[in-house]
Amino acid sequence: MNYFFQQLNREWRFMLRQKYILILLTCTFLISSFSVLSGLNEISQQQQTLERLKAADTVDREAAQKKHHDPGSIAYYSFHLTSSAPSNLAFAALGERDIYPWKHRIKMLALEGQIYESDTQNAELAQAGKIDFVFVLSALSPLLIILLFHDLYASERTSGRHDLLVTTAKSSWALWGARGAIRFISLLLCLMVPFYFGAWLSGTNLSNVVMVSFWSVIYLIFWTILSVYWGKNASSAPRVASGLIGIWVLFAFIIPILGDLTINKLVHSPEGGDIVLTQREAVNDAWDIPKETTMDAFIASYPEWKDHVAMESEFEWKWYYAFQQVGDQTAAPLSQAYRDAAHKKYQLAGIASLLSPPLLLQRVLTRLANTDAVAAFQYEQQIRDFHERLRLFYYPFLFTQQKLGETQLATMPSFEKLTQIQKAELNSNIDTSQ
Amino acid sequence: MVTTDLSNALIKADSLCVSIKNKSILKNLSFHVDTGEIYALLGGNGAGKSTTLKTLLGFNTPSSGSVTIEGKEVNQALNFVRGKTAYLPESATLYSHLTARENVNYFLSLADIKKTDDEINQAFDRVALQADARDRHMQTYSKGMRQKTAIALAILREAPIFLLDEPTSGLDPVAIDEFNQLVRELASTGATILMVTHDVYGACQVANRIGLLRDGELVGEFAAAENSRIDTEQVHAAFAQRGTA
């Protein structure tokens, strides 16, 4: 063991004398620190936004409930904040949070338009993405490894020292093993120390920290072995670097881009805007078609209210909310096709990621951080569940003229409570299955 | 020509054949170097000198025949062989961002050998490396000074066998004289030295025996008579007979 550390100690001191390696490691540390700080800042902003919205949401809703007294008006003027709070690992893997929405203020109106409204925003804005830790780890760290390891052998060959080193060293470990290990450990620390700092600030679970460390080490080992193996018998460092950079471009850019193009070609999906348009047209048309047509369509889904659909005046809230629901029902096939396509794309992206280690790592870590498309799908489903509970809460008051007083309002569904219940149910299912 | 007595042979190549990328480089090469002897393998470009040296260091695998050091097959006892040999490459490029002392310390540590500063200074004294140069970065060194540092390292390794690859190539005449003297001094203390060179005059100045290598074959051997040197003209004449041996 003493011999082992002696070799590491010698190579550590030797590395400290090599300026270009020190510059490279410093750059690595700075880039990693920047990505962590950028992630922390982004998550902090998201949390602040949510806190601000939460406070405003309660005040707004209470004001609406005080101002209006009939259930239809209360439902119409009350917004309900729904949100997907960032996990304590999200700072490291922002994932899809800059593409999929993580907050919606919804009303009891037709839901599809409210969900897919943001889909019609300029998607180009989301293209640039954010420089987070996972991006640095998956896309940039291979390049840093290539720079650090491509000339491990070649530089010694071109300078004429290789044979002298090999014949002098007591063992291969003493030379290449210790030298490679020190470079690897240094790079790993420069990348991971900022992450650990961020994890400490964010209160990240130890298990998540361990898992990120595990996957990071596996990933960096993969690139290190590739770089060392590629350069082992080569005599020209630039040639080794060119080959490795070619592989990096292939894995980090070409395969993901081709994969994305292929998946989009294979899986056809309606646009979010089409869903919004279909739903809005159905809602707008409802003003002009016979009320019975709307009510019949509503009753088909909610037969329990069939004895309460008769109207005594031209406008009644129950009809208004019925055609909102019918608008959603009309857009439902498109909405389902959109979600099915999104799930299919996610599955195919999983297959594509098997050909691209950077993509695979991003997928694993964003899943761990709950910032991937799956998390977005789950959030969307939570909104749908909440919207349904909200409707089911209001329908008795709308269809049977029950009084909606403070006592009843206190039992109104809350998105936060719903997600807590769902989480508890999920945990309980996990416990039972174990 | 020389009679062959292998009883004292420290280095021995026996019908050695080496091919690289399907090209036959060494063809039935046989020679031996005795303890305390200075043996020069002399040959022109492409004769197979460096291949012979690299095979002795275990970088090439013989396609047939054998090469042994202290009776052990090189490729089967690589660590043993490398522990017994001190190799001096043609261009002794040590780390230019380190001083001579730091270079020596680094390489000794690689070999897991511990030496005191006094012992290192003694080695530097022995190769006549100026005291004020020892703690200077080697990027300021001449080739002769780098060569001296590498020899100091070889001395400190206390290896009984020195393998020298074109050791005087690029040195000025004064440096060559100093080097030759150093080599003779090493041999006088019991070191066995095998050097490959294309310098006929230099080889005759320092070697006890010379093997003439041509197209991977040993085409002649010359030995010095007692208390005299090998006849340069005779070796030169043989060296110049390209393709006729």
C-alpha cells in the first residue's frame, strides 16, 4: 500500500509541474463551478417564483371568493396554482424544465387550452438550453478527458522518452497506472467538488449524491479507457486527439441529432396549437348550437347529472361549464395522440441513448433529478387529476343549486394536498411491494 | 576474427530472427557480450541495430531464436531484464521542465530506488556534470549535458548492463572523448556495455569487440588485442564493403 501511495505521490508532484495540465484542471473546475452556480441560480429563481405565486394565488382566490357568491362566478374568477417544484437535485440536472412548463395557474374552464397554451410559444427560445452540471459532465467532460489523456503515451514517444521510461519503471502501474490515476482523480475532483458544494447547499439526499457520483465515475472511466486505449500504440498525439474528438462529436452531437430527426420522422404528433384550437373552436361553437346538444354530450360522460340539465334561463353556469368540459372532450383524441406521441418519442429516445453515452448519462441523471420528460408527463397528469377533482367539487353546486359557503369552500380540492396524497400513496405502494 | 566462448556471456543472442510488420529485420543474428566487456554493434542505416537493442529491452518479440540476459529469456523475464539493464536512448530527452536533479530523482523513484543527495552528487561528479548546472532546468542543456545526466541516472540505478543507442551521435569531439572515457571507466568497474553505433572511429576507440551488422545479419566480428585498440582501417574496410560480405 505504501508503494502504491508513493507512486501516486510522485506523479502528483510531477503533475503539479506541468502547466498545461494545471490550466486544464483549473478550467475544468471553473466550468463545473459555473454550471453548478448557474443551476443553483436557476432553481432558486424557480423556487422564488413559486413562493411568490403561491402567496399571490391564495390572496387572489380568497378575494374572488369574497367578491363573488354564486358557485359559477367563484369558479370562473378563481385561479388555482399548480406547480412541479424542483427536486433537491434539479440544480445539477435542469433537464426538460426549460422546455416543459413547471407551473400553471388553471381555472375550471376547459383544460386542454390551459395546458397547451405555452406549446404555441416560440420553441426556438428553448433551443439554447442551460449550461447545467449534467451538460458539463456529459458533453464537455469527455473533451477534457481527451485533452488530458490523448498524449499520455504519444507525447513520451515523440519526445523520445518512452522507451527510457518503460525500461526504468519498476512496473507498468508505477508509470502509466499512477500517472493515469492521478490525472483521472484530479479531473474527477475538479468536476465533482463544485457539485458536492451545490448538493450541500441544496440539501440533496445522500443517496442521490452517491448515485450521481457513481454514474459520473463510470462515465469518466469509459472515456478515460477509450482515450488511453486509442492512444496506447499511436506515436502522434494530434492524430490520437483527432480520432477521439471525432468519436466525441459522433456520440455527443451526431447520434443525438440524427436520433432526434429520426424519431420526429417516425413518430407523428399533433401540434399543441392544434389541440388548443380544436378545444377553443368547440367552446366557441357551443354558444351557437342548441344547448341540448352540449348537455347530451356532457351527460354522456357524467350521467349522474342527467336529471339536472334543464335550464330556466338563457345563461346558466352549469351549461357554461358543461360546454367547457365538452370542449375538452372534443379535443381529447388529439390530446391523447399528443401524449402518446410524447411517450413514444421518450421511449425511442431511450433506445437512441444506448448508442450515445452522453445521452444515456443525461437520461439517467435527469430521471434521478426528476427533471425529465417523465416528470413533465407526471406533472401534466397531476393537473388533469386536480382539474377533474375541482370540477367534481363544483358540479353539485352548479347543477343542484346547493349553497357554496365558507364551510364548503374550505373543503375545495387543493393541488398541493392532492400531490401530497399521491406521493403518500406512491410511497405506500412501494412499501407494500417491498 | 574472434573465437566464441559463451561461458562468461551476460548478453547472448542465438540465431535471433525478428520480423516487424511481416518484414524480416534480424536474420539469424548470433552474438554475445561478456561481463565487463564493451561490445559495439556497428552498422549503417537499416542494418537492424536499434531493432536488436529494442529486442534486448523486450519491445520486440523474436519470431525465432533466442535472446537472453544473465541466462534468462528476455520476453519471459521482462522485469528481471529491465532491472538489470540501464538504457541510454539516442536522444536522451529527459523532462525539460525539471532540473537534472529532479529528473534523476523522478526516474529513480520510478525504478523504486532511493538515493541520497550525496550519492546523486557523486554520480554527477563521476560524469563531470558541472555543479552549477545540476539544479537548472534541462531546457538549457546541451546534448552532451543531457547525455551525462542520463548516464548519471544509469550509474545510480547500479545496473550491471548498459545498453547505449548511438550514444555519441550529435556530440562534439570533446564531448565524444569525455563520453568514451566514461564508458571505459564504467567497464573497468565491472559494467557490461553494449552500444549500437554507425560511428566506426568511435566504436574502435572504445570497444573491446565490434560486431558488424548488415541487413540484419552479423557479417563480421573484430576484437582488440590485449592493451591495444581495434584496427580502425580494418573495420572501416569491412564496413565499406556493402553487399559483398
